[in-house]
Amino acid sequence: MAQGLVGLLFGCPAMQSVFDAPGTLQGMLDFESALARAESRLGLIPESAARGISQSCKAEWFDIPALARDAVQAGNTAIPMVRQLTRLVAAQDATASGYVHWGATSQDAQDTGVVLQIRAALDLVDARMDRLCEAAADLMQRHRTTLLAGRTWMQQALPITFALKAAGWLDALVRHRERLAEARRRVQVLQFGGAAGTLASLGERGWDVAAAISADLELPLPTLPWHSHRDRIAETGTTLALLIGTLGKIARDISLLMQTEVGEALEPGAPGRGGSSSMPHKRNPVACAAVLAAAVRAPGLVATLLTAMVQEHERGLGGWHAEWTALPELFDLAAGALDHLCPTVAGLEVNAERMQANVDLTQGLILAEAIKMGLAPKLGGPTAFGLVEQACAVAVKENRPLREVIGANAQVAGLLSSQEIDRLFDPAQYLGMSQVFVDRALSGYKANQKLRQR
Amino acid sequence: MAQGLVGLLFGCPAMQSVFDAPGTLQGMLDFESALARAESRLGLIPESAARGISQSCKAEWFDIPALARDAVQAGNTAIPMVRQLTRLVAAQDATASGYVHWGATSQDAQDTGVVLQIRAALDLVDARMDRLCEAAADLMQRHRTTLLAGRTWMQQALPITFALKAAGWLDALVRHRERLAEARRRVQVLQFGGAAGTLASLGERGWDVAAAISADLELPLPTLPWHSHRDRIAETGTTLALLIGTLGKIARDISLLMQTEVGEALEPGAPGRGGSSSMPHKRNPVACAAVLAAAVRAPGLVATLLTAMVQEHERGLGGWHAEWTALPELFDLAAGALDHLCPTVAGLEVNAERMQANVDLTQGLILAEAIKMGLAPKLGGPTAFGLVEQACAVAVKENRPLREVIGANAQVAGLLSSQEIDRLFDPAQYLGMSQVFVDRALSGYKANQKLRQR
Amino acid sequence: MAQGLVGLLFGCPAMQSVFDAPGTLQGMLDFESALARAESRLGLIPESAARGISQSCKAEWFDIPALARDAVQAGNTAIPMVRQLTRLVAAQDATASGYVHWGATSQDAQDTGVVLQIRAALDLVDARMDRLCEAAADLMQRHRTTLLAGRTWMQQALPITFALKAAGWLDALVRHRERLAEARRRVQVLQFGGAAGTLASLGERGWDVAAAISADLELPLPTLPWHSHRDRIAETGTTLALLIGTLGKIARDISLLMQTEVGEALEPGAPGRGGSSSMPHKRNPVACAAVLAAAVRAPGLVATLLTAMVQEHERGLGGWHAEWTALPELFDLAAGALDHLCPTVAGLEVNAERMQANVDLTQGLILAEAIKMGLAPKLGGPTAFGLVEQACAVAVKENRPLREVIGANAQVAGLLSSQEIDRLFDPAQYLGMSQVFVDRALSGYKANQKLRQR
Amino acid sequence: MAQGLVGLLFGCPAMQSVFDAPGTLQGMLDFESALARAESRLGLIPESAARGISQSCKAEWFDIPALARDAVQAGNTAIPMVRQLTRLVAAQDATASGYVHWGATSQDAQDTGVVLQIRAALDLVDARMDRLCEAAADLMQRHRTTLLAGRTWMQQALPITFALKAAGWLDALVRHRERLAEARRRVQVLQFGGAAGTLASLGERGWDVAAAISADLELPLPTLPWHSHRDRIAETGTTLALLIGTLGKIARDISLLMQTEVGEALEPGAPGRGGSSSMPHKRNPVACAAVLAAAVRAPGLVATLLTAMVQEHERGLGGWHAEWTALPELFDLAAGALDHLCPTVAGLEVNAERMQANVDLTQGLILAEAIKMGLAPKLGGPTAFGLVEQACAVAVKENRPLREVIGANAQVAGLLSSQEIDRLFDPAQYLGMSQVFVDRALSGYKANQKLRQR
């Protein structure tokens, strides 16, 4: 599929290694290998069989194209995997081959394999999150006092600092780290239930085997097998999509700042980066495009995982299958988006002059609320609002600075001195809690860091 | 909209009271009232103003149709609310009316209002979860040993117990209780940032005011305002949708069990319930229909919330708006589905005889794995599998009991005694860990109960 | 639900009348009435019965809250409707009441009712589409030569005309009119199949009755009943969502043009429109917010309708139910978005001066491609590209006009005269096919108009 | 990604060839080649250049991994394609290389390439649709009179014929053929607009070049370039998803019929097909699983395409990118689902005996409506309904045939003779219009066939 051309543009090579065909196969093989060792440890199968099986559980020895072909008839990937594994083992030790996949069912191998992949994938996400948080924190430090027009409804509202904008990003990222940790705790468990989730094939020893596999793979035991209860998988997906939503928000912010007419920040440039095939002057926000695309794609993938939860009886039909590509894609999009945003945030070219110029662009309108708040204690909120609203209309209509219109207003003159008015028109004096919020975000981040290192 | 006819069928009246127009309005008014009290306590506005404002913050005094009309021009509901509130206050105390909404922005009122609604809504969900968990636990106790055909890929697989099926339900529900608690911890926070999230309108006192509102409403403070960071709202939605997915799975199970040809369980009957307008014999799974419909609708609503996360700058355009109906609908669907499932699970008419009859339906095929496992230690897995597979084919083709075909097999006769074979063909002997898993699920549930009561 | 406060903000009152409880009920009653008339015409039921039934088929006589309550037990709205109708008829004519709903099933009444609603709803959409197309065509006429910066990847690219931008809108709208007409042709058909789609309850006369109802309601006959084949309903939804996607694109364009730093177009103003509760200077793009919200919500509703298509056997469980709110919501969003966009496009305040100023903002960079194409015949494309790319870099770095940098380039001087260069730097000379495309769009629109009037 | 293992299970190799990396690249190269030829024909570039360019437009000569890597910096695939193409051409003819991509923009190449892929992809879908329609028509012919329990709400309702069920399938498929043809007519158009959709780079000749490319590629001209109007692409996706919804419905039907307890139809068997890794007796509905998975995945992909429609200005950021994988996946799922269903429907193992047995399973309840309709003319509908409803309750409670209970009813005895009652209890006499509907569906199919062949 087109993936071949754009897989690197949207995704993350390291993540793709986790979920590609060999990675997926190896996940299942790690289960089979641990199963054999566990059963031999408990005396259910000969030690030599376990050894023989374990030695063959190497993805590189498998014929993956054949496996993909056989999956069409089998309806899953574990059946052809077991068949190939049996043949590989038999080639070394015929007896051992009789103990392959002993007492397990296809879904045990596939699901545990996926959980192992999820573990590795979450590690990759976590590492990227660390970098992005650090980049955001750095940006905040560098732009503590950089003035910027705060914008609401895509209109200039009030002055803020650029650090405050980044503080919002960081604060959200820290919450995603919490969510990732919580979801991980639930999803990182063994799947082992046998054909119908009873482990009947292993008689009285089923749970002992489960415990031994669990120890071997360092995967906690669930309360019971969860073949047709897919909330863990779906939650992993929703957690990633929530993160991608925030990354999309950051990319939206940056792409808006980067508009020609705004020009307040630029994605870090590099030769050949963001150019056009026709226009020599272009510098496109390439990273933002990829991240925004991820934010458009993730909700649909989540809808798939949620719809797929309605699975039938002990093991479902079709719903389970629908997960197989949706979850890896979400991981790839999340890691890919992080790979784009980390250097973008770290190397963002901030144009503080342009930020200041844009704050000044409206000739004082951006401080309309400040004036209103200055007058409100004297006039009451609504009256003050009305007075300033009218002054703004005059300023716009006559293209005059609001300071001038306000200054010429007799009623205002009776209430505020010229110095007081000047002060109200100083954007740097109207930043409220910006610094406090930046500090709170940094503290929250550091607290979360500590928590994670424990 | 059609909601008028089917709102009760899909939803929950108590939840609809939380999110209907008066409920939504009251949420905002609770914010305005707490804001005024906080500011008066801090000396920012006169105590009499706070009193006057608080007294008018009653949804029943508002003209809701006018509010809905004015929202079209305003683009939100807070602006016309503030306007009406100001008029109401002014009618009593002109001065007080000058301090309405002092220093706040529309989104502060709307978002905090929504958070207050979410708090009440989560309480409703929690109470229903308690009932459903209890019903599932009861069902497990009553059917500890009731045999049932375990089904995978919609085909009979192995015998299980009905308690085990319900254990899977309960175990998933317990995980959802954890998720609901975690999401609640994050979303249940104040929104208060003023026009651009700096609280500049309150000078140095912004955060003090926030703290005072927080104490008043018993809503924790966030790190900083989160106007355009909607992960909390979206997470609330994903958490509900994950729950709805599990409820849908339970409904799917019940509706499959209730099929005419299966007949193992029936939704509790009632006069006039589940009938048809044309067929006098019909008894339709009405509750399952409503729950399954919820499971079809929830993923799309979540996609909306996730897509809406990509909001612009300090306060977004359109994304914020898209949340306003999506989140209430998810709460209504979740509570409605719980309202359907609680009595369904509690009063489920289980037909144990029919369950047993269905286990016997295949004349032993359902125990094919048991025989295979009986032979495998002697023949090796693959050989045993092949032998039993062939015997199954013969049994199907000749319409004979598998016991008979297996019994007639000379190779088997040399390996297993007739008693041994009989035992392998006893479904009650092939339940593996079913009891253990049921006990584990019950323990897990009790542990979660205790945790919640702390 | 919150719908009560924001229903007018997002939706359309006329559309809400079509799909509200009385509208939905009346749709079913129109079916019942036509059914009785048809059956009496064919001698299957007494004429007096038909008269009695028809006279009672008036939504205003029904107890809608009771209907909504009874729907919870019935699982649909037709069963309680039939029950109330029977009582109403019986109060006048006991015998007639025995012929209510004769031979029909609930879904016949509900689905035909919905189709009747869809017919009325599509009329509302069509009327609004006419207005929006006309507004776009007018805008194009008024701004045939208004220069504007064409923007790609949210960066200035080349000059275009504002008419060309609007031509893209109009052209897409014309395609949506085609799609609406095609979908209408398929969905506007009778549903009448009896309990399992065989019309067995009417013996040999089933299809005659169907034909008579079809004539009465002026609803074409389908090939056969379509109780569990929902492609018509889902297609209606996808067609609306495709339209909403385009409306969202138009709203995105306008909201981007309306940014403080761009300032090229404003939503038409009105007293109290687009203001803020805190900032006196604000003028928010309220219509765009509502339309963009619709574009965020529609994809999820479509996902619901598509997921709901997988219905079981002759009439499904849950999937059918999921349609009941999703389709009306899509109609309401579409009509609401059109109601917002029609006056916005018709009254758009275009600031041609600002458009020109923004074209000039980059000091010539916007014409980089023009220069490249001027040099390419002489230097070859890649060399010309490289030369201009470098000149752009210099211009940006040194903050000089590109004209100056290019003019100072010796290589260029040897190839192009100063007049030639001047001409290349005239944006009005670099509009290519803009006029042609505008004319083509207008012609296409007129052709479509004619086609529709036939 | 996991695609490597399960691509064949879910998708279609022929379709994957259309959309894989070489296929995607070749689509763009076909555009570049036609562009060069068109421009040379119009005298804009030398004939030798066109020849040199055309000769190099062969995907197999490109370094695809390098292209994928460079796409990360470029943000699209056309820029690195143009670069490689330029190098390839230059190696043969330095002058010619100066005319590569003359006057075009990246998106012209990518979009036209995609349209060419869509054309080939729709051909593949059409061919598979032909086969599936034929298989359904055959099935109808073979089972014209095969009795089957019609099921509504997953409960037995009335007897139908198996042909009628298949007629519903066929009828829906015919509508999808109409939709595919209509969507094709709109999407199968050239994309050629240059950097901002004005073709300014080609001066006065832009539209002539477009016309020449259009003739060369046999792709009709659109009204104007459609870079940021993606309704055509999104409609292609919704049309495929609507089809997949119907395929999912067919698969749901088959999987329900195939349940162990129903046993009325089986997917065609083959050695190794549908087996289990643990249970020797299993025969899983593998094709249904894959088709149902497609039906779970398609709605989310459509949501992506619809969300992606909201693109900015003349060419969008992120939305365009999001289409690149979503549309190919929808094509692959559609073709893959068709590849699964064609042989399944063609080779479906129908068990008519079991169908009859299931009709008899309820001892007459399935004919409750027939009895009601027999009594209704004498008793009135509601009274007849009530009488039969009670008889059904007795029959269920006492486990007696309904015929017996009805026969013992004194009131009935006074109204219907024993022969009349017998006739009412004959399912073959209660099929209504089943035959008529089957014939109508076949006629409709043939009419559509003829239309297509024109």
C-alpha cells in the first residue's frame, strides 16, 4: 500500500520495527517459548522439548510470505505460525514437536504477543514524551517574558507570554504521561486461557502454567483470561489518541503562528525541508502537516477499536480481527507525531519582534479589557464595557489608536489620570498570572518526573 | 428532534436532568455565584453585590428560550446567561449588577458548569455500576456450576460454566470502575482563566480568587487554565465509551443466548415488553437493542471529541462547540445502557436445561479438544490433533456421536481405557480453571469495592 | 439535554420541526392512514374503517410523553403509536379500530415515516443550497478582479482573485446538489414488507396494497422491502456529511481570512453579534464556529450510520435503533450550517485593501514562481528554481524586496529587461486562468440550475 | 507494520498492486509524462524534452526507499519524485531535465496519480461486484423454494425463502453498482492547477495544456482545479464504505446461519480452512471474520476522510495528508471483502433440512401471525392478536404445539374449520410475496447489467 512511500513521513521507524511482520511474529514466538519453558518447569512436557521449542522460536527462521498466505485460510496468524514452528522443531527433534503450543489457543499466542509489543511500544512513546516535555520546558524558560497576542476564536484577545502558551502544552503532556502509565498498568498482562478461556486442556495445572509464563515474560497475571473483553486494547488506543489530540493542538498552534501574515514562529529549517516543487520562496510547516494528519486519522482508528469491543461470547468474530491493524497504526502515528514535534519544539525559531509587532497591530484594541477593568470599579462592569466597546468601534472606524480615543473621552478623563491610562495600555502590565502559571506548570512537570523515576 | 420520542428508550431520565437546559444553565450559575462570593471574600467586590448575585443564580428564573435564541448571535451560552443574570440582579440592586461575571470569561462559566455536571453525572454512573456489578456477582453465585457451551468465532468450542461468562463481564466492569475514578480525578477541576487564560483582569488577585472558588465549589484547582486543552473532556468521553463497549459486549452475549435456536437465556419479561405490532408470539430483546445501539453510537461521539481536541491558540473555534452535545450524549447513553442492563442481568431468565441440551447438541464434538489432550501425551500434539480431527469429520459425515467413533478407533483403544474415554467425554470434567477464575473475579470485585469505600 | 440551550445555535428550526416528536409521529401516522385507505380501496378492509383510521391519524391528538414512556418497553415507537391510534379510533368506531395497522409491521410505519421526513428535509436542504449557491455566485461577480494572496500549506503562495476562491466553493456546492439529487432518488421509496418482508399477512394482495400506498404517498416502490438493508439511510447520511465537509471548508477559509493579522474578510456584523463577555473589542466569527462544529460532529455521526448497516437477518437488533437520532442530527447540522453560511457569504465584508496589502506583505516573494517561470525557458527549470530560491533567501535575510535582489543579479540582467522583470512582479499579471475558471464555475452552476428546474 | 502478516487476510493482492509504492509512484509519473507530452504538443517545451521525460517515467527505475526518506523533509511524495525524475532525465539529456514538471505543482502530480489509481481500483471493484452479484443470483435460483425461518430482532418471526434473503443482498448490491458508477463519474477527472490553482505558471496556455493532458490520460477535465476541495475523494470513500456495510451485513447473516445451534449454512470448506490451533472439530467462518472486520474498520476510515475535507485556503495542511492512506485502505478492504464473499456466496453449503427443522423448532409459534391474520377478519385485529398471544403463552408454558392449543380453543373452532387451521399452519402457504420479490430483484439486476454494458 501507499504506506511504502509515506510510512516514514507519518510514522516512526523504531515503532514500525516493533509492529512489522517479524516483530509481530516474534511476539507470538516469545509466548510459545515461554509456554514451553513453563510447562517443562512444571513437568508437563519434557525439558528437552522445551529446549527444542525455545531454540526454534526465532522470527528470522520463518517463511513470512507463506505465513501471510496461510493466514487467509486460517483466519489468524497463530495457526500458520504454530504449523511452521512445529515443522522447525520437528526438523531437530520429532518428539519435541509434539509439544508445541501445548494446551494453548491461537489467541493466547496472538494476544500475549501483542501485549509484549505494546510494552516495547509504550517504552518508545515514553522516551519521546520525555524529550518533548523537556523541549517544551526549555522553550518556556527561554521565553518567560516574550510578549505574544493571546488569541481566542482566532481573534486577538489579550497579551500573554509565549511561555504561557508552551506551559499549556507541557501541562497537557504531563497528564498524558499519567494516562499512559495507568493504561500500561492495565494492559500489560498475560493472555492465557486456552480454547475457551478455561485452560481445561491443562487440567488442574492451567493456572500454574500461567503463573510460570507470567514470571518468565515478566507480564503480570490478569484476574482471568480476557479473550473477548477488549477494553485493555481499546483503552491503549484511546490513550494514544488523546495524546495525539494534544500533539495536533500544538501543531495547529505552531502552523497558525507560522502563517505568512503572522510570522511569529517557524519550524526549524534545513536544506530541502519544507520547500515546494514549484515555488522557490516556500517554507512549509512539514512537521505540522504530519502531526495534523495524525490528529485527523486517530479518531477514526479509535472508533474502530471501540466498535470492535462488542465481541461475541468467549472469542469474537471480526471484532478481534479489526484490532490487528488499528492499534499498531495508532502507535505509529503517536510515535511519528512525537518524532516530528520533538525537534520542532526544541528548535522552534521564535520571532519575538514579530510577536511584539502583532501585539501592537490593533493600536491598543488588544487592551480593551484592561481599560474596561480599569473603569469598571468606577462605573460598574456593564457601563464600563459599553463605554470601551463604543470607543473600540470609533477607533476601528476612524483607524485611530484606542489610547487616543479613550484619552479624548471626557468621562474617562474624570476617572483615570493619563498615567493610569498609560499603564493600562502597557501590555507587559496586563499579563496577570502568566508567570505564576508557567512556574506551576514547571513544578508539575518536575513532580511528575520524580514520580516516574521512582 | 426525534430525541423527544426515543430519549427514554436510549437514555436515562436522571442523567437527562443533569444535562438538560436548566441543568446546564444552573452549572454556569453555580460558577457565577461562587465567583461573586470568592471576590467579595477577597474584598474585590462588595459583599452586598455578592449576595445580590448569588440570590439571582437560580435557573428557574431565567428565560431559557430567549437564552437559546440569543446564543445564536453570541456563539455561546454564557454571554446571554450573563446578560440575563445582570438584568435579574439589577432588578434588585443596580450596583450589584455591575459586578456580575467580574473578571471572568464565558468559557470559565461554561467549562466550570460542565465540570459540575460531570461530577453529578459520574455519581449517577457510579451508582449504576454498583448495581450492575452486584447483579453480575449474584448471577455468578447462582450459576457456579451451570454448564454452558463456550463459543468462539460463533461456533461451539468447549464447555464452560455460565458463571465464567458472567465473571468475564464483572472483571471488565471492575476495570471500568478504576478508569472512571482515574478520569474523574483529572476532569474534576475548576476552569478559571479570564479572557486569555492569564486572569489579567484580576491583577494580582487572580489565583486567590481561583482558590476561593475552588474551595467554595469543592473543585480542585488545575495547574493552570485549560481553555484550549481538552484532553480532560475527551478522556471523560473515551472512558464512557470504553464502558459502553463492554456493556455492548454483554448485550451481544445475551442477545445471542436469547436467539430462538439457542434459547439459553431470556431478558426478564413483563406485560407488553418486547412484543411485536404484528406477531403475537414475539419476545424481543428490547434492552439488548438499546444497549447495542448505544455501542454503535458511542464510537462516533468519541471520534467527535477527539477531533475537537485540535483547538486553536488560547481558546478554539468550533472544536469547543462540538463538545457541547457529544459529551452529554455519551453520559446519557452510558447511563441509559446501564439502566437497561442492570435489571436484565439481575432478572435474566437462565434456562440451564437448554444450556445442557446445547452442550449435547454436537454429540461430543464439543469435547474434541479434551480427547485430543487425552491422547496427546501418548501421540504427540499434532498426531493426536489429526486423529481426533478425522474422527470428528467421520462423526459429522455419518451423524454419529464422537464417543462412538473414537471408541471404535483401534489406535485409541490401545491407549485409553473405556472409562478414561468416558471421563474425557464428560463436559463437567473439562472445565479447567472455571471455578478458580470465578473466585478470582469475585475477589477482585470485593477488593475494588473496599478500595472505593475508603 | 443541552440541546435545549444550543439547538438553535447549531441547528435549524424548520428542520427541527420535521424531525421533532410530533413530526416523527406524523410520519408514521401518514403511513397508517395511507395503508388504511389503500386496503379499503382494494376491498381488504371496510371503507368506514379506513375513514375512521385516517381521521385519527393526527399527531396533535396523541399523548407524546406516554408514547415515549411506552417505547422503553416496546423497543420502538410504532408499537405504542399503534396502540394509541387503536384507542383513538375505537373511541369513534369500535369496528374500525380492528383494522388499524392491518398487515403491517412496526418497521413499515417507522421507516416509511422516516422516508417522508427525509423528503421534507431534503426540500429544506435544497432551498438552502439554492440560496448559498446564489450568494457565492454573487460574491464571485462582485470580486472578479479583487486580488488576494493564494495560500497553500497556510503560507502565501501566489496571487489569485477572491472570485476564484469563491468559484471553488460554488463548484463543490454544485457537485453536492448532484449528490443530493441522486441520493434522494434512491432513498425516497416506500417501506412495506410486513413482519419479515414477505407481506404474507396480506396473502396475494400484498404488493397491490404496496402499490396503492405508494400512489397515495407519492413515494415510489422499491424492488422489495429493505428492512435490514440500510444503505439508503446511510447514503443519505454520507451525502449530508460530504456537504457539511465542504461547508466546513468554506467556514475554515472565512475564519482564516478573518484573523486579526489577516483581516481580509469579516462575517457580517450585527449589534450583539460575535461579542465577548469580557473583551469589549471582540468580533468573533460566530457563524464559522457553528459550521466548523458541524464539520467536527458529522464524521462521527456517519461512522454510526455505517456501523449500523451490519444488521441481522430480516430486521436487525440495535443497528436500526442507532439510526434514529444519527440521521436527524445530520440533517439538522446540515441545515443549521447552511443557515449560518448563507447570510455569511451573502453579507461577507470583504476588505480588498487589506487583501492587496497582504499580497504586498512579502515584498515580492509571492511572485517567486513568476520570476522562476520567466527565467526557466532560458536557464531550465531547476537552475531557474535554484537562482530564485537563493534570491528569496537573500531577500528574507536582508529584509529587502525580492525585486531589488533579482534586479541586482547579473545573470538575470543578462536574460530579462527591467520592464520584463517589472511585469513579472505585477501580481495582476500572474493570475493565469483565474477568470476562465470563474466563468467555468458560473456556467457549471447555471447548467445545474437548468437541469434542476426541468 | 502488522500489515505484512495480515495484508492478504484482509485485503486483495490486485488492489495492493494498484496502491503500493510502485503503483503510487507510477501514477505520478504517468502525470509527469502526459504533462511533458502535452506541453511539447503545444510548443511549450521541446519535443525532445518530452521524449526524454516520458522515457524516464518508469517506477522501476526509481529508488523508492530514498523517495520515502526524502518525503519526510518534503512533506509530500511528489517533490522527491520530481527530484529523482530530474536526475534520471538529466543522465540522458541535460536540457530535457530542465523541463521536468514544467508549470505543475506537487499536488497536481499526486492527485492526478491518485485519480489514475482510483480508476484502476474501481475497475477491480466492479469486476468483483459482477462476480458477487452473479453468485447471489445463482443462489436465489437454486433456493427459490427453500424454506427458512425469517428472523427479526434475532428471534424467529415468520417463514421466508432462502432466495428472498439472497434477493435482499442482490438488490442492495445493485444499488451499490449505481453508486460506484456515479461516484466514478465525479472523481475520474484531472487535477491540474499549478501552485495555487490558477495555472499562472503557464501564462495563457494553462487550460490548453490541461486539455491536452486530459486527452492523453483519458481523464475528463474538471470545471476548475480542486486542490482543497476534497469531496470527490471523500465521496469515493463513502461509496466504498456503504458497499462494505452491505458486505458486512451479508457476512453477519452467514455467520449467524453458521452457528452450531442454527447450522443452516456453512462457508465452503477446504483442507486447513477455518480450523483451530487447539480444537480438532472446529470449522470457523473465516471469510465472515475478515468481512466483518472490514465493516468495523471502514466507518473510522470514512470519518478520517470526512474530517480531512476541512482544508485550508488553496491547498490544505494535514487534511490532504490524512487521505493518503485512508482511501487506499478502503479500496483494499472493499476488494478484500469481495474476494472473501464471492467464493463464500458461490459455494455456500446450504442445509435445507436444518432450515426446515428450525422452522419447525417452535412447534408452530413461527406461524402465530398467520393464525392472527386468519382470525382478524372475524374478530378484529386487536382481539385476534390477543387471542393468539395468549395461545402462544400457553403453548410455550406447557411446551405444546400451537396448533394443538389453537385447535382446542372453542372460540377459534367456531370461526375456522380444521382444514383452514391446517392451512394456516403450513409455512409454505405463508410466504406472501417472496417469489414476486425474488423475481423483482432478478429483473432489477438484469436491467442494471444491461445499463452497465451500454
